[in-house]
Amino acid sequence: MTKIFQPFSTMYEFDSGALNPQGKLISRRLSDMSSMYQDSEAVQALLNDNPLIYEVYNVEVPENEEHIQHCTTILYPGKVGSEFFMTKGHYHEIINRAEIYFCLKGKGLLIMQTKEGEFSSLEMEPGTIAYVPPYWAHRTVNTGDETFVFFAAYPGDAGHDYGLIETEGFVKAVMEQAEKYALVANPSYRKENEIGE
Ligand SMILES: O=P(O)(O)OC[C@H]1O[C@](O)(CO)[C@@H](O)[C@@H]1O
Ligand SMILES: [Fe+2]
């Protein structure tokens, strides 16, 4: 007989962006993603302090197609050189799985790209519901000076594939320019792959 999963709820803490109960917490510091930032001198200068860049509070549900994974992400304000703090970014392991983001606090940018090199970005502020369609890699960036918090939901079997982003990078980097953000072409996008070709 199929075991029936019991309904449950989780509390969102409006001040911090955390979830209660906490569930599986992912914390990423600069050292976890140092090669992803453009300015390697700025990375070196910050690595001693090794700032906390973001935290993901995951509600624990089984990772299969019956369930919906959901979590909050707290992305701290800050820059590495002039590049804003950001998440690592990933494709879903099952690449045709979509995701929904709901911005709760602060402001940021959701950048997305396909394996064909198509690029897209969406601004997020409290109230924005952003849709990441199937096949799009996604990364969020804190473009403000307070914590940027959003809720995410995605199919339970989606998984995370970081490989291609680690080797190719994103098409564009989000940099501070004249107290705003600018999307700047990433000179190292696809470099490793091109060298290998
Ligand atoms: O997995 P990354 O790219 O480090 O970033 C974490 C992101 O992944 C998700 O957990 C799921 O796609 C997002 O909610 C969260 O912002
Ligand atoms: Fe995702």
C-alpha cells in the first residue's frame, strides 16, 4: 500500500528570511565560489574574511516527482570588486524542470541563460513572482544594500547541475556602475570549453 505523506506547514520569519523549522541549511561563503567572480585580486583581498554570501533554508520533502521542493534564499548585500554578491547558479539536473521565485525582501536580479547561449534577466523586488522556464540556468544577484530574500518552489526531482556553470560561467556579470547595476559581457564565458575544442 502507498504510504501517504502527512501534511505539514513551515513558518517564514519575516525579519530574517529564515524558515522554522530550519530544515537543511546551505551556507555559501566566498571560498565556495571564488572562481566565479570576475576580479581575482578582489577575491584574494576578501578571502581572509571569507564573507558569507548566501544561505538557503530548505523545507525537507522527498526528492521525487510527486513532491515540490521549497526554500527561502537569503542573499547578503556586498560586492567582490564591483561585482555584486550572487548565488552559484545552476541548470536543473533534469533540465526541463521549471522553478518559481517570489521576492519577499530587498531587491535583486534573476539572470538566466540556455545552453544555446540565450540570456535573459528579470528585476526582483518584494511582490515579484518570477518564472524560470524549463531549460534555463538561473542565478540571483543582490543589487541592493539590504538582504535580498526570496521563496522558491520547484519539482521534487529537479536536482542541481553546477558543472556547466562552473566551467563556462554566465554570459553576463552584474556589476555596480554609477550606483546602479550594469550587465557586462563576461570575457571568460565559455573560455574553458573553447580551449578544449
Ligand atoms: O543552488 P545555487 O545556485 O547555489 O543557489 C541556490 C538556489 O537554488 C535553489 O535552491 C533551487 O533552485 C534556489 O532556491 C536557490 O536560490
Ligand atoms: Fe533551481
